Amino acid sequence: MLLRSLFLMTAIVPLSHAADVHVRVSPDIKTGIEAIAEFPTIQMALDHHPFATPNPDGTPGRVILEIAPGTYRERVIVTQNHTNITFLGMGTKAEDVVIANALNAKTAGGTFFTETVEINGSGFQADNITFENSAGNTGQAVAVANRGDRSIFKHCRFLGHQDTLFADYGRQYYVDSYLEGGVDYLFGNATAVFDRVELHSNGPGYITAQSRTSAAQTTGYVILNSRVTSDDFGDKTIGLGRPWRPFARTVFLHTDLPANLNPDGWNNWNNPANEKTAYYAESNNTGPGAATPSRISWSHQLTPAQTKPFLPANFLSGSDHWNPEAEAAKLP
């Protein structure tokens, strides 16, 4: 016991002088008590990791979970008091580190109990990780529920079918990533930019279901420099979006669109009143689905000048002048 206490003291002291804390997560770690910064599951690491201290310049330190290759079949919750957490996949590609679960709305008691990973703390970052809800085509089944302000996902994959990614609150930046689903697989009311992202439809349906509730809200989805791909559904099509709430706002810029995109592009979700409040826009898209003459009359075609407010540096800046592109560049 004395030796154990001495080990813990010597392990803790160096951490107390460090800004960032590095925590190892690996299936090779059997119990989670071998050391204070090594754990067999991601949730155990979140529950028991040492906390970071501020940097010399006063900025907060970061807790970096270095996650070894493997499939982690668990539900993970990043609580509000766990800010500035990084999930760093240690494989060579995102497919090497998978966080997976298989709850759907029927088995869990509702859509918002199905998420594999739930993020509530601000400053969350993930790099080189796959987030999966493997319930399949069984109804609503969320892979990630993101309610964390200033969150960044880089080189990540989001896999599901209906309601894959619940991007619901705060400013969010997704870059060089992959999102797959069939029905409303990007939904919620975050202020989010998807930059150089592949949106892959594995079933006919609408890609986005943004849920802005008033014109005064700064929320919305921007898909930028990306591409939409799709499985072959015969004569069935996909759509860019429909309004989950009346003031839904979604913009596709410089994005490649497939041939099986419905020429209308957008849908009012069977409520003509939404046509007066929802904001759907495009600019400079390419590909066989980018032809705009058949788009619904209440959508918008933007000039280059009109797209500037939707670029990441402007759309995500906020009162604290957050620069998500610079922050993302610091990730591996």
C-alpha cells in the first residue's frame, strides 16, 4: 500500500505542473487502476482522468485522450464540466478507432436516448475517430449528439441511417470528415460549418433537417467545399433539406451534387407556411445535381459577395472571435 501511495504521488506531481494532460485509452489496459492516466474504456477515462491546468498565457489546458486502435462498444458522455477534451485516435486512419453502439428510438425510449456519444462540454475536439450507431434502418438512431460550443471534428467518420448526427447547440466545425445516413441524418439547431466533408446518402431521403426557431437566431448549417454522394436507389432520390422547425437555415456552397438529387433540391415538410420562413440557399455548386432551373422558387441562389457571411471565419466567429480553422490546423 505504501509503494502504491508513493507511485500515485510521483505520478500526480508532474501533472500538476503541466498545462495539458495526456491520457491513454486501450483495450490492453485491463482494470483501469494500473496508473492514474491509463484506462480500458473511454468513459472510464472521462470519469477519472486528471484535470489540466492553465497554460502560462492563462488559456485553459486540454485533456487529450489518446485512444488506441480498436472498437469501443460503449456509450460515451462528455459532461458540461468536462471542457477542452480531445479524442485523438492513434490509428493510421479514422476506421482504426471506432466508438459504436446500436440503440434506436424504439428500444431506448426516444430519439434523444439513442446517441453513441453525447457532447455537452465546450471546447471538445476529435481527430481520427469513427462514431457509429449500428442500429441500421430501424428508425431514429443517433451516432453523435453534439451540444458543445466551439467543437471541432477533423478526419472523423459518422455512421448511421436516420438522424446520424444531432448537431444541436453552439458553434461547431467539421473538416475533412465523412457523414453517412439516409433520412435527416444531419439535424438540430447548431451554428455549424461542414468544410471538405463527404455527405453520403445510404437511403433515399433528405440530408438535413435544421431546426432554427426564429429569424433572430444565428444558427444554421453551411456545407462548404464538400461533396454529396449516394447509393443507387433506382428511381428514388435524395434532397438537400427540409425544415424540422419553421426558420430552418441551410446553405450549400462550392459542393459537388449527385445525379439522383431531386431537382427541387428542398422540401417544405408538407407545410406551405415553412416556405415563408425557412432559408435555403446555394452558390457555385458543381456536378450533375447542381442544375438550378428546377429548384423550388422559395430557395436562393447567392452571389459570391452574399456567401461571405457563411464562411467559417465569419459564421462561427461569435463575440469571442473564435477561429475554428486555426484551431483545427493544430490537430494532427
